[in-house]
Amino acid sequence: MKYYLRKNLKYRENDGGSNSPNVEDAIFRLQGKVLKNIYKLPSNKRITTSLDFGCGQGSTVNFFHQAGYDAYGIDICKGDIEIAKRRYPYIADKFKLCKPDVFKTPLRKFTDNKKISLITGHRSLMYFDKEDFEKLLRNFNNSMTSNGLLYASMLSTKSTYFQIMKKSKFEWLRETVSKKNLNFEYMFFCESKKDVIKKFSIFKKMLIGSYYYQLDENDKITHYYQILCKKK
Ligand SMILES: C[S@@+](CC[C@H](N)C(=O)[O-])C[C@H]1O[C@@H](n2cnc3c(N)ncnc32)[C@H](O)[C@@H]1O
């Protein structure tokens, strides 16, 4: 496994999980405004399987389950998967631990071999170098139903993290530069909407947008692009 993937795993194992107890705004708006109204999901005729990639502590999976999906989630963080199973015992078997090089494993292995209608990657798809990200997207594509949808929110170069991280030797990826903090992650950032559409170009772009988050004016800025795309 590549060094940066091992480092990302170690970061998650040591520094703990994503600590998101509730489903985020971006996800419930996506379901209410777009998936339900425009795509009529989940279908009332057949099972609609969804997979939340990098599900953390499971709130998105639980939200889709409650909305009527056959919802699954995977993550590399053992602690978060354990929390998700405890928090949502009625769907405990839908949370699966995966390896950082999960792009090598057909994703249907995690959904009891069912084709996936909706894949969500909420703040979780930027932890790969170019080669591995492209493998991951091909894996998504192969695991989906025809007309399958992929939603992703991706950190942008407008975020404070972009400035405090430095270019690494892995294509696209930046790393934290700090002598004190030996636990750090590698991640990449998207420059513009055009860049996001290009990075996801094996899919057909349906919607592209963005959002900012900053709690206090002295706090870090996080800026995400969000894209909804469809299998071609
Ligand atoms: C910023 S957190 C977001 C968690 C959750 N999606 C949310 O929005 O609350 C990123 C998540 O991606 C997971 N992750 C990082 N690298 C991964 C990989 N190679 N495969 C699967 N999950 C990964 C992390 O463990 C973490 O839970």
C-alpha cells in the first residue's frame, strides 16, 4: 500500500474520527430538494441501494435508511464504524470497515453484492492521489446501476487547509508541514467548478455548486464544491 494511504489510516486511528453526530445540511437538502423531487428516490417500486463512502460515525447512512433507502456505509476508521454500529443498532450490519486502498475491491462486496443506485462521498473523496482517485471512480462506475448517481463534496483551494498544507511528492496531494504534529493526512483540493467537473468527467455532470463554512471570523474557512453526477 502506498505510504500516503498508510499515513492517512494512522491519522484516523490515532487522532480519532469524524465526530459528526448528525446528518449535515448538504445531505438532507440533497435528498429533499433533488433526489426525492427530481429523481424520485428512493424508488417505491424496487430496493434503492445507497453507499456512503467515508461514512464516519454513520449519520448519513442512518438518514438515508430513514428516508427509505437500503443504506450502507464504509470507512477506514475502526473507532467510527464501532460508534456507528452502537448508535444505529437496527442497521449495524450495514456499516463496514474497509482498507485505505478500497479502490481495489469491487464496492458491491460491501453491499451484499447489490448494485448501487446512489454513492455519496461527503467530505471523503479527497484523500487519494490522482492515480488512486481515478481507480476509485472507475470502481464506483462499475458498481452502480445504469443511471446510478454520485454525490461528492470536495474541499477547495479557498479553504485555509490549502494554505497550511504543502505540495507533496504524490500527484495532487498536499501534506501538513509541522515538526510537532507527526500525525497528518494527505489530501487534495479542487481549484474551481471546472476542475471538479474535469476530475469527475467519467460521469455526466448534473449539478455543480458550492458552500462555505466558518463559525467565527478568526476560525478556519472551509469551502467545498459539491457535484451530483450520473453514470454515462
Ligand atoms: C472529513 S471526514 C467526513 C466523514 C463523514 N462523511 C461526514 O461528512 O461527517 C472524512 C472521512 O473519510 C474517511 N476516509 C479517509 N480515507 C479513506 C479511504 N481511503 N477509504 C474510506 N474512507 C476514508 C475518514 O476515515 C473519515 O471518516
